[in-house]
Amino acid sequence: MKIEEINKIKILGKPYKVVWMDGDKNVDFFEGKLGKSNHILQIIYIDDACADEQKIDTFIHEVLHCIIDNLDLRLEEKQVHALACAITSFILENAKNIVFTD
Ligand SMILES: [Zn+2]
């Protein structure tokens, strides 16, 4: 499954909608960013007009924002960015070797 085919996820047991949008056609909406999220509305928006690795990084970044906001962890943006980069790297380097089974 390609990442942009994901349109529903659960975060901490709550259903979230994932919306993929062309950032070049929605410049004002994205405000210079590659993603946005709202944990109250339970929705994540991702710019899908970038490279696959960047899409994954942005997706993980916005999921982390939702987790952090739900848990009221109050991390700074640079901490979210660093965690997203580390988790994305881990996934890309190990995904083929990880099998989730019962
Ligand atoms: Zn952010």
C-alpha cells in the first residue's frame, strides 16, 4: 500500500481522517508547511506533491503532533521534527524486516 492510499488511521484509539492534497495548488492552506493536523477535529492534511520519503516524514510528523496534543506533552516543534525524522528513518531502514503477526 502506498502511503497516500491511507485515508483513515487510529491514534490513541481515536479515528482520524487523512487528507492528501497538492501543496502547489493549496499554498495558502498549508501556510508554507507540508502538513497540518487538528486533534480536536481528528484530521490530518498532507501535501502529496513531494517525494515519497518526505510524505512519510510529514505523515509521521503530523501523527506525532496528534499524539503529543492528546497527551498534552507540550513538546517544541524542533523536538517533534527530530522525533519524526528518527522514526521515519527507522521505518524506511527496517520496514522490510518487520512483520507484525498475531
Ligand atoms: Zn510540526
